[in-house]
Amino acid sequence: MTLIFATNNKNKVTEVQAAIGTAFTLVTLQEAGIDIDIPEPHATLEANATEKSTTINRLTGLACFSEDTGLEVAALGGEPGVKSARYAGADKDFTANIQLLLHKLNKQVDRKARFRTIISLILDGQETLFEGICEGTIGIHPAGEKGFGYDPVFTPTGATKTFAEMTIAEKNIYSHRRIATDQLIAFLQAHLNK
């Protein structure tokens, strides 16, 4: 089965492809010849994921999926949440986003946070949602050069390294995106075996 992954984010493609392996053929928007930046105007991860998958499904008529991910920090009432990529401004500058997050958490004892991923799959005209959650904490200072986004300041529960200090294989032991992708794969395999 070939699936279009409705994203322009190469980092997300790398992580999801590592999780899927050879089970399914992943086609990126670029590979599908689709050059659009799908807006994320909604107040929830679920609605933004749906917006992306339904847009690409309308354009192609093919099975596709999208995802939206947010970092939710307990002491900040769930911020940055749905605005994670644009926390410090519209230009998606994650260095600035991390600086703003650490500034807001300055002297905060409670540094609990979680990454939450929602995947929206459109298959045979039907949408199915999958959720992956990774609990963890926000560090005092960034650490690590790998990964992307908030990875340098997020340490998953049970780990001693930030996501940015981990290989993709290590990150996928804990990853919210991996958890949601595993559910997607199980659903697709069940669909194929009907």
C-alpha cells in the first residue's frame, strides 16, 4: 500500500519512515508533486491534522495521512500546545521558541510536560484518528544536537537524555510520534487483511 504523508517537514518524514519500516510505501508531498503549505488555523491538534489530511485527499483522491504534534507544559496550562511551531512568532524559529519556553519556566519547580501527536488517516473516504503521548520534563538548558523542535529541552520519563541527545532508534523507544504511528500501522495491516 502507498500512502501520502501530508507534510513538508523532512524530520517528521524521517521519524515516521523509521517507525513504518518497509510495511508501507511512504510518499511525501514533494514526491507527489504537491507544493502547498497547508494552513493550521484550528484550536486543536485533531482539527489541524484533519485539515491537512482532507486537503491532500481532496487534491489526490489517494489514501493519505497527516499529523499534528504539540508540546503541552503543565505549569503553563498546556502551552505551547497547538501553537508549538509558532510559539515565539510566525516564522517557526525553534531556537526562539525554546528561549521563550525556558523564560516562561524560569524558577518554575514543576517542569512536567508531554508531547502529544494526532495522526489523521483518510482511507476509502473515512477518517480515523490515532493519538500518541510521551510524558517527560523540560530541562533548564538545551542539550544535544539531534532531532528538531523542542527536542533539546525535553527528556522523556524513564530516560536520562533529551530527545536531541538520542539517535532516532533511541528516540523511537519513547516517541509520541512512534506510538501514534504504531497504531496507524496496526490499523492499516488489519484493513489489508480483511
